[in-house]
Amino acid sequence: MIAEVRRTPQRHRYLIRDPQAVVVSSGDELVLVKPSGESMAISDADAARAKVLLARLATTQAITSINERDRDLVDLLVGKGIVLRGGDELASRIARPIGRPVCQNLVLGVSGAMYATHVVSYVWPLRDQFCEQLNVVLTESARRFE
């Protein structure tokens, strides 16, 4: 007799970049800002790896598709709240709206450190619902998220 064995789904088999987190690239450095406004910087070779990884994680990815050498970076980004880890509910909870964007390219200028912390929650919805490409320009004071 052959018994059917049901596999229980893994709880954390998908990854996606938090759409409310902001990633700002500046030379050899990446500044990552969580939805709470807390920021962190990644520099040098890790910044290049993180940039590629975060671009890939703009859409839901299976954990098994992540390169073994990037797993430590994924764990760091999950721990910092930049990347979300979850099961099937993750893909349905974060869905990109269907439809044609209003414009192809949009440049968003931010000045002042106080405004920079408030604009974080607007960046991804703007990108997802309004344009195909969003460029964020920060003044010197806006780059200081503290």
C-alpha cells in the first residue's frame, strides 16, 4: 500500500524588498531606510552585492533562488526590516497594482532632513502607481536622516 504524504509548506520560503523601505545609492554606498525612518549604510563590495540583490527582490523571489554567498546579506537585510520573509501570503499581501503608469520617468527632489524622513512612506507607492522609473534627488541636508 502506498500512502500519500502531504508536505507541509515552509513558513518562510519567499523574500521581497519591503515596498515602504527606501534605498538610496550614493557612489560606493547604499543608504537603506526602514519604514520607521531608521537608516543604515552599506559600503564597498557589499553595497554592489546589495544593490543587485535588492533590485532582484523588488519582486517576490523564492529563498532557494538566492545565491548561497548572498544568504548572509539576506539575513542582515531581513533582520534590519528592509527585506520581508514569508510564505504564500507574502506574494498576495504585496501586489503591484495592475495598469499603465501615468509617466515613464519621475524625479523627486527632497530638501531638508526633516522632510527626508517623511518622504520615505511616499516613495514606493509613487513608484508603483505613478511611474516606471523614479529618481530621488537629495540635498546635502536631506542626506542626513538623523
